[in-house]
Amino acid sequence: MWSIKFLIFKRPSIIKQIKLDFDSGMGVWLIMEDDLIKITPEKDFGIWDEEYVCKVRLKKGQYIDVELSSRTKDIDEAKKWQEKILKKTNRINNTDIDLKEFIVKHL
């Protein structure tokens, strides 16, 4: 999942990366950062095989912390975040159409 500050769409490399991810078969969902931070303090996290949650923290674009946990409590919390986030995201099914619609929607 990508957390996006809207101005990031002015960077062609971001649009290119989204298209590459999509074309490689990855699922791509977009959420505005303002919506994301209302749900979770973790801007970058992932659930692996329902057995681990990984949280990556950055400060001023620099990695400052990576946490990997197999604790049931942490996994359950991440699953709740994921469920709430997915309700607020826009899934990209067609990069040409859906990206443009997302940008227009959030102008």
C-alpha cells in the first residue's frame, strides 16, 4: 500500500513505478496520507504470510527503525489497520484510467 502526499504525482518516477508494479502483477491501491494517518501511526508496514508484521519508520526520508514482530497482538493490530485502510483506498485496475481519476478526485 502506498501512502501519498498529493504533490508526489508531479514526479514522473512515481507514476512509472506504480505502472511497473501494476504491470508486474502486484496489486496497487492508493490512499492519501491524510487518510492513512487517521487510521495508523505506521505509514509503512506489511503483513507477511499472516505470521509476521514489519514496520519501517522514516524520518526526513531516512530509515530510522525497522521492527519485525511475530507477536499475535501486533499481527492482529496490523490486520485491523489493513482492513480500515482498504476501505479508504482506490484500487488501480487500469493505470491510465484509474491514476488519472485518483488525481482528479484529490485535486
